[in-house]
Amino acid sequence: MKNKIQFIIPRLLVVTAVVGIISLIIGAIFKILLLATILFSVGSLIYAKIKRNRMKERFSHHFDKSQRYYLPHSNQAIVPVQYANRSTKATIIPIY
């Protein structure tokens, strides 16, 4: 019995050490992947905010404040600004 224990213990120690080193390497790989994912997501958010600000700056000078007032605020059809000149009586206009 003493012979079997002396035969098994060194092999168990080697196997335990190898499994520990492998698990340490696998854990390090997953930590690196997690860190890369976090850095990529933060970088994407920063890039999106910078891109959004550039788009706002690029298109903000196209309309001044008087023109912005008449832009539709929802997905409705564009309504003419001066609608008071409509006549209530329908007329026929001859075209020659």
C-alpha cells in the first residue's frame, strides 16, 4: 500500500500543477477578452457621440431661427404658411 501511494502522489502533484497552470492561462485569456470588449464598447460610445456632434454642427447652419419655426415637428404633411387667402367660393377660371 505504501508503494502505491508513493507511486501516485508525484503524478497527482504534476497533474494538479498542470491543470492549475492551464486554468490560469484560460482565465487570463477570458479576462483579456472581457477587457477588450469593454474598451471597444466605450470607444464605440465615444465615437457615436463625436459623430452626432459633428452632424449637428454640419447641419445647424442650414436653417436659421425663422426657418426652423415653420418646419414640421412630426411626420405630418407640410402645410403652407399663408392659408388665409383661400376663397370660400369656388370659381371657374377659363384658360385660353
